[in-house]
Amino acid sequence: MKTKVVFVILVIGLRIASVAWAASSYNLDDPAEPWRLSKSGVSTRILPPYTPMIRNKNIIECWGRSYQLGAVFPASVTSQGQRILSAPVALNVKTNGKWVSLSGLYPSFGMQREDRIEFSSVATVGSLEISVNGWIEYDGLVRLDLKLAPNEAVVVEGIDLVFPFTLDAALFYHLETLWGPHIYKRSPTSKGALASYNWQPLVWVGNHDIGFTVVTETCYGWTSANNVIELKRNEKSCDLTYHIITKPVKLTAEKCYTFGLQATPVKPMRPDRWSIVIGTLPGENLRLLEPNPLVEPLFSYPQPSDFNRFAEQVSDWHRQGVRSCYYITTSATSNKSEVNKRNHEEWLISKTIFSGGEWKIGKGLIGADSCCPASNFSDFMAWAVERAMTTFDIDGIYIDNPGPYRCENGLHGCGTGGMETQPYFALRDLHKRIYTIVKTQKPDGFVWEHTSQRFNSLQMSWIDIYSDGEHFREPKYYPRQQLDAIIDRTYLEITATGHQMGVLPVFLSSMTVREDRKEGEWSEWLLSRLLPFGQMVWARQGWMDVSPAMAVANARAEFGLGKETIRFYRAHELPSWLALTAPQPIIACMWQRQRDKASMILLANWNNVATLVRMSRNEIVRQFGAFVIKDSLTGVEIPNEYLMIAVPANSFRMLTITSRR
């Protein structure tokens, strides 16, 4: 790091300031490439809100969850004290016309620390040895490297991996890949019913409160990618089955498979979640440092053009009570940077990525090279983030386009057998390093990620805020009818509260009235979808009329969110005294102050016609005694004799109930 004393004249608008200070600087293009020897963000330290792991025989506990290790895969998993599995995970192997289920094994343990525990086990099926080497880290991620090793040539006729979920833990499921379907659905409910899908790298199964993620980075070594993931409802369980080998395969050499497992929620919500205000909303206190000629002249390359002016901008924001996050992506950096030019071939995601239309060399949106986190690009980016966090008084990092993107670049280990790899583990490790750097420098700092409809616990274990949205702004791909189907209740129940990840969700709004989008005003439509889950919007680039959102933000602040102890009731948790009836379906949520039990209620109407909601006056009287009910946005008192509330089509109402005494 170089240090020099400079004297500069700052001209900002009509303001002229004479400044003298010692300004630190760094050069991310340093030809010596010090990042190659750096271990930025690599640490065994357990970062809050996580807790040390505890091992008791073959049971490993981490924050909020426990894993009982058994026959290669876990025998039992709990989250928040609730059982996720109805029986041990089964690895079923078919040879000589017979299925054998591996069970009853006890793992051997290797290295054991409070942040990481390693284990292994071995079993035999005839002349086939089946072994696993695994580890679990303090965020609850389990990695299992499964190896099939024949002692002599053996024909394997089938391999199924079965996760038997309790019926209570399998209300929803989600599958995802990049540039493919993002599936958010309710699980089959009738006995024998099943849902079948082609291979996708991530599957999550859960309910409103708990869940379980399974990751496979590639389908290399599977006999097919078609209809190999199945969710079937049985009498006492809902089984997630991976059909890995579906036709006879003669094994004469080792065959390896890797799995990632993680129970959710991964961590508790930030205690200051309600006090974080982003964007153009009243009380804004967190802002994105976007790429521009001063802040970041090269894309995803956290080095300002003028270190002194940039430091002054950050200081100005702090004086205004606004914190800042520096923009990067974990999947690219500028193709104009010398460090990228030197490492282009090794870092590059294979050329198939370019079919996605965004990461095009010198073209597309940004003129950046796609870079795979499975390469030592991760070392460079972690080192670059550390330079920015330790040089400037910034408050965190904003990650755009995180991926993982599919990659076939064998120079850094992707694309085994010519099959694409989606490097979930490498990307997770980079996220962990960035989180460690931020939290070490700023314990109350932020890692904020733009996810675009993805729901990936491996990454989201290491972020504080996530923003879905933005991509929905394109009417060519997302017309109104399609958006009604995508942003539905199941999708929002799974992702929109942030509960499963312990992450604050803030939607990057994009619906707008433009020449190419003529379906009407989108502000109330979008807010009616998000607000019942406690989520707000982050309006960007004039895409949306923010005035309705500003009124909501003011009402939430006046009620005390971010200042008082508040309990948030999700739609399925509403207390019995809040009895609501309407001719059209509605969805509601509620915030309640602890000190006086005052309640702010959100009523959302997702229908194309207005509806009239009735509330039970008698039930409210039993709860509050004499009470006052007001429109939260206008402050107007509502007569409570009949308590009929009109809610416009595709819109919402907010009400505040307080005791009159």
C-alpha cells in the first residue's frame, strides 16, 4: 500500500474547499499481483450472529439446527426444534437385480473445530465400495463427496438418493438454475401424487418456518438429466428423490458425486431490520455506491479514480446519516483492467455463458469479462474488497449478478467430462470471505445482494440484505399476465419475508408506465404483493412512481418500526381477534407494538375488482376495550360501528388500531 501527502482543491458544484490530508491508495492492477499470496477473508473466526458448533457423538449442532450423521448421509435433521426428516436419508443401490439401502453406519471424525468438523464413512455393496468424505461448517452447510470404487468390474443398475421429509416440513418446494425456470410451488398433497423435473442444481423443500437445501453442481456421472428429480407424497412423508443412475452402468473405475446440504433458516434476522431504509424512501440511511467516473470507473473493480474525492463523498454521506455499499459482482470484472487481461483465459467462464446476453466481451451492458469464482479470480476479488474496506470508511459491499453461472472452463476445474458446472461451493466460499472482511472491518456493516428471483441458502448465509426484482421491468418477457402468475402467494411466502435466510428483503422495483409497458399503474399492484410479507421497495432509475411507497414508509416510521420493539405477524400467523371476511380473497399481515399492543394492519387485494373487508368489532373490543381505528396513510379516523373497509382492486389499505384509554 502506498501513502502520500497531497493537497487538492475540490470543486463540487459552486462549493470550493481546500483540503489537506494523508490519503491512502492502492493499485488493483499491481503487476506483482499480491492477491495471489493473500488469504483475504479466510478465517476460522465465528462471526455473529452464528454460534460455535457442538458435537455430541454423531450429532452436530450449529445455530438453530442439528444434524445426526448416519449412513453416508444424515440420519436426522432438525431446525428450530422441528424435525425435517421423517427417516434417515437413504442411498439406494441396485446391483444383481436387488436394491440395497445403506444404513446403520457411524461416521469417523477427523479435524474438529468450533467452525468446522470433518468426517468420513465407508460401506460396501458386493464388490462396490461406497465412501464419503464430508465436512460441516458453522453456517450449517454440509458438503459430501461421495465415491463409488469397484474392487472389480461391477454393473450398477440404479442409484437413488432419497430425502424423506416430514409432511409438516414439506409445504413448499423450489428449484432453480440460471437462465432456466425458477420454480416455487406447493408440494403434492394427495397420496401418490408427484412432481418430476429435469436436473437442476438446487432444490429446497420447506414450510413457512424451516426448510432444507440440496445442491448438486453438475449432472456429470448421471445417466440422464431428464426427469431425474422427483417429489412424491406418501402416507407419512414427502420424498425428494434424485435418480442418479437409471440404467445399467458398468463401473471399472471410480465415480464421484458431490452434494451440498443445508437446513434453513440459516441465521436469525438482523435486530435492526426495520430501521434499514434504502433508496428514495423517507429516512433513507443506506445507499449504493454505483459505478461512475469517480466511484468506480471500471466495472466491478473497486478502485476509485480519485481516492481523496471519493473519501470525501463517503464522509459527506456519513454526516447526512447515510451509510454506503460499494458495487461489485462476484462473476465479472472489467475487460479493460490489466489484471483481467493477464488472467483472462484462466478466469473466463466458458463461451456458452455469452448466450445469456449479458456478459459479452466489450459489448452488452457493461463491457466486462465473465469470471468464474472457481478460479483464482476469487482471490483477486476478496483482496480487492479488503483494499476498499480498509482504505475507506464504507459500510459494506453490494453484489450484483452473483451467479453462479454455468461454466465449462477446465483450466480452473469446471466442466468435467464436457458437462457444465455451476460452482455453488466456490461462490459460497467467496461470499463467506467477503462477509468476513466486511464484518471484521465494520461489525454492523452490510453485504447486500441483488438476487433476481433466486433463493440460494449457500450464498445468502453470508449476506444481510437481498433485492429481488429489476428484471421484471421488461414487458417483452414479463407481461402482466405472466407476472400475476410468477409473483404469486407461494413465491412470496417462500422468499419475501427473508425468514429462511435471516436476510432483510428489499425489492428492486421495476414496473413502470412506459411506452412499451401500457398495462397501467404498477405502484399499488407491486406494493399490494410485497407489503403483506413485511417487505418494502427500492425504486431505481425512474422506473416507478414511488409516492405510494413513500406514504407507506412514513406510516411505518410513525408507528415505530426501527425505534420500538415490534412483533411482525405473517399472513398465516394472524391472531384470532383479527377476524377478517370479504367476498374476494385478501391477504393481510400485522405489526404490533410491545409497549401498548397497538396494531398496524395491512389489507391487500390481489383481485381485479374492489372488495369490502369486514372486521369483527366484538373481537377487537375484547382485545383493546374502547379503541380507535385510523387509516395509517392519511391519519383519518374510521367509524368503528360497522368496520367495513373498502380495498381497491390490485391495491391495499393500512389501518392502525390503538386503545382509546
